[in-house]
Amino acid sequence: MKTYNTVKIEKEGGITWVILNRPEKRNCMSPELHFEMVDVLIELESDPETRVLILTGEGESWCAGQDLKAFFRELDGKPAERRRAEWATHEWRWRHLLTFPVPTIAMVNGYCFGGGFTQLVACDIAIAAEEATFGLSEINFGIFPGGIVSRVIADAMSYRDALYYSLTGDTFDGKQAAEMRLVNYAVPLDKLRDETVKLANKLIDKNPAALRATKEVFKTCRNMDYTHAEEYIGAKLVALRATDPEKGRDEGIKQFIDDKTYRPGLESYQRKE
Ligand code: ACO
């Protein structure tokens, strides 16, 4: 794996840790970080060792949003450079992370501000430290949640919470983020890594083709009408059955109906790896 200036990659037991690595700048996102992240995700998308991706931040911050100096002020008056940086920020966080082929977990270890909400929502699952601090702070410096933050908070926050927090700029902690369902759950910071690894290992035990299809189908059909969704889901089920290398559907039914070795309501079938 290549090395990068602003991102660290660590791999262990099927888990790939993608760590935003500008702790001295609270992991705010510079154009360089965006370009590097495009490359990181393209590399990892076809990496057989990556069974689950965990996105986190080095130090006390998850991501302090866009870099107000390098991404905003320094690109003023440079339309082509701004366009390139805007392409990259959208490309990695929305195009690649949203549709990443294996499950993705946002492990929010500290500050999560502004533009950081985009990758938070793009990840499939989010776990926060109770002590983490979230904020839609844009209003505090005279703008509003840009990029696609105003759109993604409509997916992941209630109407009331999204408007309240984007209008006031008030912060909230990890416990509150879990109560409002912006993250799945919050745990004390000293347990965050262990709990996240536990979840990642649970996912690693599942059928990879079924995991991929599950997230693709859910994310794609959310905006379809019922007729299109039924047709699309039906086609994806046929495609999964035809292409799953471990033939999970047939194997699972065999182990339940014939072998009587497990109950699919309560656990996964035994995979042969
Ligand atoms: N853009 C540019 N620089 C930043 C950012 C940012 N978003 N966040 C932190 N930094 C820099 C600071 O300027 C400082 O740099 P310096 O050491 O060269 O002076 C360094 O990171 C450390 O920041 P401090 O403010 O000293 O750290 P502290 O731990 O006290 O506070 C906090 C951290 C709360 C994250 C604070 O830095 C902050 O409020 N940052 C802005 C967060 C924000 O509003 N993000 C939304 C950006 S807009 C968008 O995303 C669309």
C-alpha cells in the first residue's frame, strides 16, 4: 500500500483503518487530503484484504470540516483549482465512500464539524465516543451547510434536529448524536476502538457478496418508487444468487433445512473460508 501525507492506512484481520492524519489541524480537509483520499479509496475498492473499512481520525478529532484556509480562502480567485478540489471532495466522500463495496464504519473519536458530516452519513454505520463533539458550525462564520451537507442531514437527522442545529450552530455530544440516531450508538472513548472492532468482526463473518448487495440495494432503491424498487430488488436477488462465489443462499438453506446445524434467525451459516 502506498503512503500518504494526510492519511494513514492500517490493515489487520480484514479491517482496513483509514485514518485522517492532520491532527495538528484537527483533521480538517485540505485539497491535498481530498486528492489523497480519492486515491486511497480507488486503491482499496479492489483490495481483497479489505473486508470492512473503518474511517477515523488521528488524535482528538475525527474531522473539523473543510480547511477554512487551504480549501476556502486560498482557493479564492483560482477557479480551476477550486473546481479540482470540489471534484475531489465530492468524489471520495460521496461517489466512492457511499458506494464502497464492503461495509464502512465511521468511528467518531472526537470533533466532527461541518463538511465532516458528509462522510459521516456516507458511511454505512457510525459509532461515536460519548465525549465526541458534533456541530453544524457553518452559521457561526456566515454561511450554511454547503457541499451536500444540507442534503445529507435530511437523510440522517430529523427535520427538527437538522434545522435546529444548522440554525443555532450549537454543538452536541456523542450520546446526543446516538439519541437522535445520527450515529448508531455511542460508547465511552476508552471503549470506542474495541467496540468498533467487535462490530467489524461481526460483519467479517457474513457473506461478502450478500453484504455488498445489501448496501447497494438499500442505498439505490431509497429514492425509487415502489414499482421500480420491486423490479430492481428482484433483479438484484437473481444477480446475487447467480454471482455469489460461495453460493450462500443455497448453503444457508441446506445447513438449516437438511443439516439442521444452525437457525438463520439467530446466527449466520457456517462459511467455508
Ligand atoms: N479549517 C482550518 N483550520 C482549522 C480548522 C478548519 N476547519 N479546524 C482547526 N483548524 C486549525 C486551527 O486553525 C489551528 O491551526 P494553527 O495551529 O495553525 O493555529 C489548529 O487547527 C488547531 O485548532 P485549535 O482551534 O487551536 O484547536 P482546539 O482543539 O482548541 O479546537 C476545534 C478545535 C473546536 C475543532 C476548532 O479548531 C474549530 O472550531 N475549528 C473549526 C471547526 C469548524 O467550524 N468546521 C467547519 C468548517 S466549514 C465546512 O466544513 C464547510
